[in-house]
Amino acid sequence: MKAILSLLLLAGALGAADFRAGVGRIDITPDGPIWMSGYAARTKPSEGVLVRLGAKALALEDNKKNRVVIVTTDIIGLPRSISDSVAARVQKEHGLDRAAVLFNSSHTHTGPVVRPNLISMYSLSEEQDRVLQRYAQQLTEKLGTVIGAALGDLKPARLSYGAGQAGFAINRRQETPKGVVIGTNPKGPVDYEVPVLKVEGADGALRAVLFAYTCHNTTLGADIYQLTGDYAGYAQEAVEKAHPGATAMFMIQCGADQNPYPRGTLELAQKHGQTLAAAVSGVLAKRLAPVQGPLRSAFRMVDLRFAPHSREQFEKEAADTNRYKVARAKAMLAAYDERHPVRSTPYPIQAIRFGKGLTLVALGGEVVVDYQLRIKSEFGASQMVVAGYSNDVMCYIPSQRVLKEGGYEAVDSMTYYGQPGPFAGDVEETVIDGVRAVLKKVGRAPVKR
């Protein structure tokens, strides 16, 4: 009788498997000292490893053979030159369209520089730059490999979704008599939600957990010279320890103007990681909403315009005492010399939708939280996940409010990214129009007011 009951339960579980899921993971920790990204104040390459860095891939296929792959990486940001190259390989080898492959980077500031992301921030020797070039080549190859591994691992699976809360993020745009600075702003906009996608095998075993949070991955400062995933790395470790056999994947949302609070020590990075992991485990312990097919995806490139600038502006800047401004000015003057001044930047916008529910919106760049809150307001917050740092990280993406207020996210950061200056005033509406287009294609309409 017990054997018959077990067979019936197993049959029921198999019948409830609406998807096939595959998981891949690969170590992307540099094999030696390498220049670290995120802080201009560092003066030497890395010195060892605290937590190894990884790339993880979750491949999903519905019962109509529609497939998507979500890739997470413990690095500062994938440049489009790498993500597009990997996507082209995946299309050639596995037949997936560009819209079906989503890349997200945790934005750890204790990982390696990934050329050409933020490359103008550093003064490197030829040998140091060769190390970065080799790493970028190796990373490109490994990303293709991990996606192939996930697609080769497809097995019957059940998906479910829930959300928790973690409160260690704080808005960092602090108003002062001298303007907006990076500090703490307890009254500024935040989003504490922790979205969680649970992936179980047909037998009920937990295979993967994809979770997200809206906060800069910057608990650790420029004084740290050991490689680590910061709070996101510790959170993934803790989730996997609490759920043996499962692969934990972290996505960062629109946290460009959010910092961990408090911050500055290894102990705090571990604490925030534990806090986030506890929120994830709390969600996993509850009865979650089933996620159903079909899978739909859409991808769109738009051009974001920069504010007007002139050759004379950069000729003056080239004489500045700030070496980062000088480097930016030389690059802009070279573009003027070639008669192709930089007037805009290409910008990727992507959406993946599961049936009539869970929807992932993926935005390029360092996106401020205003976008996340606006998209959730316009299209409904229920089962809506809005990730930044996806497919390309070319610079900060300020909202209209942030652009008007100025400060690091709107103006100063553009120097380090080698961009000509702040965006034009229509940047937010251009992004939102692109979001509307991809969401329309996957069938998610604005909420009725």
C-alpha cells in the first residue's frame, strides 16, 4: 500500500512539472593578481581571495519548447561587447534568440575589472592591461560554457514565486548646502522587497533559487584587496549552506542610488549576506504561488541622448588637473577628430514573462530605484522584478528627478565611465517607452487606474 501511495505521489509531482529546468555553474575567479574594479582609490592589484566568484545559468523550457536562460555573474558589470558575443554564440550553437538570454551582474566592488567597463578609471601598466584582456577572453568563453551546461541539464521542474523583505539598503543621495553627495538619506526612495523564484525537480527536490535585491554591492571599500562577491556573495553561500544541493543565484535590481547600511567592514558584508539569505529562506519555507508557462521574451535597443556638448568644452577639460577628466577629454576629442562625436549611447531593454504572472524586466546600466518603483506602479507590483546592471553596464541611468538634482549618479560618474556628460532631459521617458514596448510584446499591460 505504501509503495502504491509513493508511486501515486510521484506521478502527481511529475504531472505538475510544467517546465524543464537546467542549472550550470562555473568558477570565474581570476587565477592570479588582477586589478580590481569599483574604486578609483585602489593602487595595486588583488591580493588573494575571500570568496570565489562564479557565473551561474538557469535554463528554462516550457511545454511548447520555448526557452530562456538567465545568467548571473559575481562581477562589476558585463560590457555589451562580451554579452553580445556570448549571446551570438548561444544562438549559433543552441538556437536561442537574443531576447531569450538575460545577463545580470552583481556589481561587486571587490571583483576584477572587466574590460572595457570603467577602464578609464585606472592607470594600468601594459602587463596589467594584458592580464585584464586575458581575463575578459576567459570570461567570454566561460559564459558560453555555463549556458551550454545549463541547456544540457534540462529536466522536468516546477517553478514557484514569492517575496520577502530585507531592510539593510538605504538611499545614498544626501542633500547638503553644497548639493547632493553620497551619504545617507533615510527619507529617500527605497525598495526592500526580495523576490524569490524557486526551482524544484519533479521529485520536489530544490534545484535552484533565483533571488534579487535593490542595493549597491558596496559594503566593502577600497581598502579591501581580496576578491569577494560582497554581501551578494555571502548571501549565495548562506542560501546554499541552508539548502544543500541547490544553486543560489543573485540578481541586483535598480540599486544605483542605494548603499548597504551600515557598511565598511568584512563583518558587515557577512551580516548583510546573512540577512538577505534569511529573507530568502523565509520565503522558501512558505507556500509559494505556482509559476506557469508559456515563456515569452522580448529585447529592444534604444538610443539614450546625452546633453549637448562641444569640442571647446573638452579642449578646456583636457587642461584640468583631474586625470580622469583629462582621460575623458582625450577620448571625446578623438571622437570629434573622427567626426563622430558621442551624442548617444545604445541601451538594452529586455523582458521575460512566465504565463500571465511573473515578469522580469532587465535594464542596462546602473539604474536608480525611481525606475523600478515607476515600472511597478505602472504595470503592477505583483510578481514584477526590475533588474538593473543587465546585458551592458555603460554608465549610470538617472531618472528625471535625479538628473535635475545632479550629484554623482547624474553627472560626476560620467567622467569615470568615459561618457561625454549628463544625459538629455528625456532619458527617463526614453527608457520607459522602451519598457512599455517590450512588456507589450510579452503581454503585460499597464494596470487600470
